[in-house]
Amino acid sequence: MEQTTNYIEKVLGYKTWSDKRKIDALLEYDCNMYTNLGSDSTKTQVQDVKKKSRAIYRAISKIDSEDGKKLLYHMDKD
């Protein structure tokens, strides 16, 4: 989780990046986490990825509250 938190802080701290680029980078990181899960992944690994994903969506809501809220809503819906 610490690595994800560091990455989020790093991306949010970029002054020269547009909001769209920051959101794209965070979503790409999120996508890679889910892509690396496999059929042999344990329940603990899946839950860990979901926790990290929630942290990413909260960071996105700091950039664009509407998009962040939508992502969190759909995550809770599952």
C-alpha cells in the first residue's frame, strides 16, 4: 500500500501536468494492478488491490470530484 500512496502523492504533486494527465496516470496504474491479478490470485491479493484502487479513486476525486465520486460509487456497487 505504501508504494501506491507514494505514487499517488507523486502524481498529485506534479505542477506541470494537466488534471487530465494526472487522472490518466492514476487510472493507468489502477488498470495495471487489476491486469496483474490472475485466476490464481488469493482473496487477500484481490482485496489489497481493491483497497489500493479506492485510494486512487479518492485521489482522483481531489482532482475532479464528480469523476471521483462516480468511480467510488461504482466500486461500492459491486
